[in-house]
Amino acid sequence: MDMSGQKDFLRYLKLAPNGGYVIYGNNSNSQIQGYGVLTNEIFSISNVAYIADLKHNLISVAQLTDANQ
């Protein structure tokens, strides 16, 4: 799952009030507040989870390479 905590970076954001939770490696969790598209106009990643309290974007390299096959 690709994730971002920066709402301004996401296009076509669809809020999901019951979006579930993501659990981190230290067993803490955060609520998924919606999904959108992360883009720089040249390259786009769809289905990116918006997590308001996330401090860094988390991108799955495996998902990126699977999408190009």
C-alpha cells in the first residue's frame, strides 16, 4: 500500500470515513481517511491512502514494479 500524509499532494481524493487502519512495524496504528492519486504530472500512482498523521510518504517499490508488468 502506498501512503501519504500530505493531502495537497493527492488528486481526486475520495474521503473514506470507515477506511480502516494501517498498522506500523512498532504496532502503532493510524486511520486511513481516504484514497487519491499521487502525481507530478509525468508519473502517477493511483490508490494512495491518505493518512493525516503520517509524516513521510511511503511508496511500495514492489507495487510499482508489479504495475508495470
